[in-house]
Amino acid sequence: MHTRHIASLKVSAIGLGCMNLSHGYGRADPDTAATVLHRALDLGCTFLDTATLYGGGENEALIGRTLSAHRNAFTLASKCGMDAGGIDGRPATLVRQIDRSLARLRTDVIDLYYLHRADPGVPIEESVGTMARMVEAGKVREIGLSEVNVRQLEAARREHPIAAVQSEYSLWSRTPEHGMLDACRDHGVTLVPFSPLGRQFLTGRARDTDQLPADDLRCTIARPRFEPEAFAANGKLLDPFAKLAEREGCTMAQLALAWLLARSDRSLVPIPGTKHVDWLEENLAAGDLVLAEQTHRQLDTLFDEASITGTRYTSDRMRDSDAERDRAS
């Protein structure tokens, strides 16, 4: 797989979002999770993404106990400012969280540390200023932001250079195209798309949501697009999408990832997550896939925003997603 850069960090073109291994999509088996992590490194996936929030710290602990002996083989990203209690960007909270994350991850430094969400009660400059002191102390190498809008990115950059912005971005979640892609390109900031496979929708495997566990994100905060009526409407896109994948000689998941990798002057690093080794291998095989220009045009037409039914989060969670507010402004 080819590599890309996030500021000073060299990473694989496709990373691994590790949340699924312990949080968000039903029960995950720790032994299988460890197998997935080791297989990712074996396949050249050198960019692993976790957070304080995921599993109440268990996801960080999983990476620490599984891969501490291989710490120099991968670039490690984690996030602060959000836990089970909600969003909290106060300096004292961030200072406490970085030390606990380092302990769980069994490392002295986190390569890329994100502010998970901007706290509406704390100026973003104040949160980022605290993170800048983590860089000065040698606990963090690069600073990132997650789910912010362009104005917040600009404010944060005045406090410290920002290496990456993490936002939901896929064929059916196009919000970054309303300003953030241009802002990242202008400032040399890497966009890191999470949920690049539309929470499994774009793989073609999520044809029926009736069997999802009650604690699955698609039954809770991400419910609107997975309500039966909305899901059925969106599902009509999958047959023509499958035909395009067949024409390109790849799977639907690989087609969705290849479309992303070609966006924005190839400066994106998507982080699909999975609990399955087979699906991990499938996703990473998209790293060097090049699509015909005609296919790109057809995908953009097929997944036009007007063709998508439902918002990506429930209304209460949407209020915490500043990137969505950017779209409406």
C-alpha cells in the first residue's frame, strides 16, 4: 500500500478505525480484536485510530496490551475532550485524559492527538492551547481536530498548527465538500474521513437492519438513515452501485474507498473500521485501486446529496456536530 503524510507523520493510505473493536457496533471479542490489530500491521496498515471515549478507555487499553511490543511499527492517533459523560474541553480535563490515555496505550507519546469535539462552553483556542503544551512536553507529536467547522479550524490554527481534521465523509455523507475540503487543502491539513463505508451501508452487506443489537450506533445516535423507510429508500442506490463495482472488478467497499482516496488532491486518509479479518483485508486492498474517470463521475451523480434520505445523526447529536452547522450557514 502506498503512504501519505499527516504533517510530519508518514502513514498508510488507509488506516484502521479501532472503535468497532470494543465499542459502538455490538459486542466485540477481545481475541478476535487482537487478531485484527496484528493482521492490520502485517498488511502494511500503519495508522491506528482510537479515543478516550471508545469503550470507556478499553479500546486504548486493547491497543496498549496487544501492540506495545510493536509501538514503532505504527502511527497512533487518539482523542480527548469527550467521554461517556459528554463533551468536556476544559484544560484540566484534557490534561487528565492525556495521562490516562498514555498509561492505557503503554506509550510515552501519542503521534496524533485530536480534540474529539469542540466544547461549546470553552473557546477552542483554550483547548488547543492546552494540547500545544502537551506537544511541548513531548507527550504528543501532532494536533488534530474532529467534527469542527471551518471557523473553528481557523481559530485553532492561530493557537497551534493543526495536522488533521477528522470528519465523517463518504459517498453518502458529503458535508466536508461544503468548505472543509477547501480549507484543509489551503492550509496543508489532512482530512481523515471516518465511517468512509457509511456504517456498512456502502459495503452492500447492511441490507436488513432488523437484526442489529440494541446498543448498535445504527439503532441509537445514527438511527435516522437506518429507520426502515429511510433505509429502504437509500437501498435503491445499492444495485447500480454494485454494477459499477463489478465493472471496475472490485467490491462495493473497495469502490467506496477508492473514490475517497482520489478526492482533494489525494490528501485524505480514510479510516474504515471492522471487527472481521476478512473485511479488513478487503478494505486495505483498495489502497492502490485506481478508478476510471467515468466511474468517478457516475458515483458523484448516483450519490448526489439530494438522493440520500435521512440525516446522519439524531437531532440532539446533530447539535454537537459543528461540521453540519457549517453546511447550513
